[in-house]
Amino acid sequence: MTPSRLSIRARAWIGLLLPPMTWFLFEQGLSALLHADCGRWRIGLAWGVVSIALCALAARIAWPLTGSHGPLSHPWLARLAIAVAGIFALASAFQTLALLIVPPCVG
């Protein structure tokens, strides 16, 4: 396996910051999309799946860092990143399911 070009610190921070940014862009983008044209809810479903996949990618980036690699703060950040990725993936999943349950063009 080849070493990553990113440092351990950078990978831990990417794993920590990618899920909340992905969720925020999903929420705001979905809102703007459905306000502009509520008939495009299928795009919202695809966007939700991509958001969940990005949260899984963030967890995957952070997972190898959970061992004892150097300073104590980096494994802690990696473990926190995995928890944050799960929380924001769950939030994105619920919003995606809500899109399926409640028709966007109601009201």
C-alpha cells in the first residue's frame, strides 16, 4: 500500500469537516432546488445518496487513523470524525427518506 500524500493531521481534519459541509450543502441545495421546481425531487434523491456516500468516504479516510499514529490528538480527531460522519450520514438519510415520504409539491 502506498503512503498517502496528505498528512495524518490533514486526513483527520478532512474526515471531520467533510460530513457537516456535505450535509449543509445538501440541505441548502435541496431547498433551493425544490423551491425553484418541486418536480425535480429525483435529483434530490440522487443528491442525498451522494451526500451519504461522501459521509462514508470521510469515515473511510479517518478510519486508518484511529490507531496510535503519533500525537494523541490525531487519533482522537479521527475517532471523532467517524462519529460525526455517522451523525451527518444519518441526517442526510432522514432528509432523503422525508423526500420520498412527503411529496415536495404539496402546499
